[in-house]
Amino acid sequence: MKRIRTAVVDGNSEVDSSVTENIDATQKLETDQNEFSFHADLIRAVGMFLVFLLHSAVEPHPIVTQPDQAEIIRWWTVTTYDALSHYGVALFVMISGALLLQPCKKEPLGLFLKKRFNRIALPFFFWTAIYFIYRHAVLNEAITFTSIVNGLETGAYYHFWFIYVIMGIYLITPMLRVFIANADRNIIKYSLVLWFIATGIIPIIGLFHGNILDNRVFLHLEWVGYFVLGYYILKTKIRPLFLYIAFFGGLIYTL
């Protein structure tokens, strides 16, 4: 912030310009935090809407030899809604990265893990119990000790996969914080480029040419890339035109 060169005189008291500058800087910081909090809440709201849309759009399709025109239109309609909403979960992971990977976030390892455990443990065990009851009462599944153990290992229901992703990201966040705080910007960019090649380019090429590289070449975890990307975008100015091109290009790519 530019130094204020004028002094404020109130009676016989004079306020030094450096003090005024510090006060203004503090106010600016608080404004930025409040503005970012608004944007974070807005992204969460959009993410929730997209998750609802995704689950509403997913429908099974019969396998037929000669699909009629109505079935083709129905398939493309569902697929379009699916493509429009598929990035909802990624938004949640990215906003978590933007919030948790700030270099100013300095806290002991034990305190960080305790805070994350308190946030995720109660909802996890509560909804796990609810879905075990649902599977028993509605789906008529037998609930045994083995089924409970298996359910806790892989999730009481299929969409619990997200909880396990978040758990894994939380476990490595302290290490990622060290990386972000000490890494050159080009190193962060390099890691994101490798992540995109591993998760966005290689699998698509593999659809047409089989496995072109051993999966051990790229050890990047899919969701960790989104986590770091959330922080990187927060610190990057991107031209609106590029955002529009990226959005519509990504939509076509997904379709």
C-alpha cells in the first residue's frame, strides 16, 4: 500500500503517517478476508447445487441394438447435465485448498489434526449409522459385524467416497503447507502441469491407444491436484476471456 505522506492534526496531537498507513493496511486486510469469505460461501453454494444436479441427472440407460430418436435425445440430455455438473465436487476440494494452504496458517500438527477430526468425525459416524439402518430396514440387508467392518473400510454407501478423499487430503495437508510455503511459484506451476497431464491427458489418450504409460510414472493423486490448484488460482490473476475459453472447452471435452 502507498505510504500516506500527510499527517492528521487533531488539536495538539499529531498522528504519524506510518501509523495511519498501518491502520489502513489492517482495514484493507479485513476487507479482503470478508470478501474472500463471501466468495468461498458462494463457491460452496454453487458446488452444492451442482452435486444435486449431478445426482438428479444420473439415470440408467437400457442397452439396445437400435435406439430410437427419443432415447438418443434423452441420452444426450442427461449426458449434458452430467457434464455441466461434474465439477461440483472439485469446487469443494479447491476451496478447501485455498483456505487451508495459506502460508499464514501455522499451527502445531496435533492441533491441526484435532480440528479436522472434530469437523469430520461426528458427521461421518452419524451418517454411517443412518445408512446402515437404511440398508437394513429398506434394502433388507443383513447387518453383521463383518458387513459393518467392510462398510467402514469402503463407506456405508457409495457416495461416502468423498469423505475418504477428504480424510486423505487432511492427512497430507501439513506436508503440503510446508511445500507451498517454501516452493517457488514455478515449482507449484510445474507440479500442476504434471498433475494435469497425469489425470487429464494420459487417461484420454489411453481410451484410444490403451495404456500408453505405466501408472507408476505419475504418482500424483487426482484430488491433491485440485487441492493445490485452489490455492494457486487464489493467488493468480486470470483474464476473463481465458476463463470462458477454459470453461466451454472443458465442457466440450467432458461431453
